[in-house]
Amino acid sequence: MDKTFEYVDFPNIRYLMKGLTFTVSRCAEVLDKVLIAFNRETQIPDRIVSWNGQDLISRPPLQFPGKGRFIIEINELLTEKGRLHTVQLSENTDEKESAPVVFLKMHSPSLNIPIRTEIPLRALIRGGASLRDTYSVYLHALLCHDGRNFIYYGVTKRGWNMRWIEHTRSAIRGEPLRLFPLKLRELMDARIAQLYGTGGTHPRLTGIISAICGLGLSEEQAMESEEYLVDKYSLASKHQYGLNMIPGGRARRHNDSVC
């Protein structure tokens, strides 16, 4: 049976965190406590609940004039007593983005690098529709020690993290089919070589950021969004650090499948 929280939409948070190492119920508990306190001070969580319930077409953008971007960081730490989850709320006035976001911060013990997942806060707050059987658009950024960031956009109707797991498996197996897993494998190998003291000057992985850019989308909405993002930021033939081999969106239908 799904747990009930004052603000957290448990089915949606469970869906979006599927495949992550976080204990979802504990993560939902700490997030809900922060949102309760946050609402007492600002009423912003209540406003998000109301916004989530409005008509998708007619509702205005989710904005809070005069405020910076609210970021809730949930950290997962491995301790002798097991996993410890901590949470911190901050307001960043320097970011161009304004929509509140949740950062899920983890650490890869095998690669000894930080990993962060970014999820729009609105998707984790009740009042909206279920995300199941809808499309999402996601970004993976591979961070290198030389300051370069390699980026890849994708679209899926399944949990976004399931696609990440498949990309990672392709990289580990060395399947030479796609640019993204090939680059991931190359950067991971260089990082492992460094950890074992055999590394050279090859670019090596220093971190991974995954961001969910669009949620609860129809197929057409997801295709349009991915097409725009890939063309503007990550099409390998146009962008030096892009890892998308083919145009996104509608063009994908002629080259690839959405899963």
C-alpha cells in the first residue's frame, strides 16, 4: 500500500527513483518534513499543489516572482550503521532557471565520483496526474577532469533511470553501437586507470549529472522537446561535445525507436 504524506506524491517519487540506490520511503519522509516547514514560511508547496491541479494547457508557468531558485538537496551517505539520508533547502539567486528542483546526490564507490540526479520539485508534490504511461525527456552529462562536459538527451516512456542502466550496461560490455555508451566507457576506463595508478593523459570521468527535463508528456510533446534540445545542444554532427548520433524527436522515428 502506498504511504500517505502531506506533500509528497509517493507513487510519483517511487516511479522516478526506480533503480536508484536510495531508500524511497526514507527519502520521501525527509522531503515531506522539509516541505512542511517550507510551507509554513512561504506557502510555496501549497501553491505548487494548486498549480499541479490546474489545466495543463491554460495554466501559467510555475514562477515565484522576487524569489531565487529553491533547491532541495537529498544526500545518501553510506555509514557503518547503513544508509543515512540528509536534506538541505537553499535559495540560489544566481541561476537562470527558476523552477524549484530536487537534487538527489550520491557517490559511486567503484569510481569514487559524485553522481547527481535532478528532478523538478513539482513532479514530487501531490496534486498532479500520475506519471506512469507518460513520456519524459532526460539529459545525461558526463563531467571530465579537463573541464569538458559531454551531453546526451533522450526520451522514454519507461522510467528514465532504466534507460541509464541500459546505457551503462552497453558501456561495460563494450558494445560499439552508440556514441554515448562508447564515450562513457572511455571516460570510465580512464578513471579506473587513474585509481589504479596506471592512468595517462586521457580524459577521465569526474562526475555524472542526470536531469529530467520534461515529465508527464504526450508522445508528441516529448518528441518536440527532444528534437529542440538535441538540435540546440547535443547533436554530435553540430556540437563538439554532443553525444546524440541522430536528430531527436520526429527524425528519431526514421532512425530509432522510443522505449
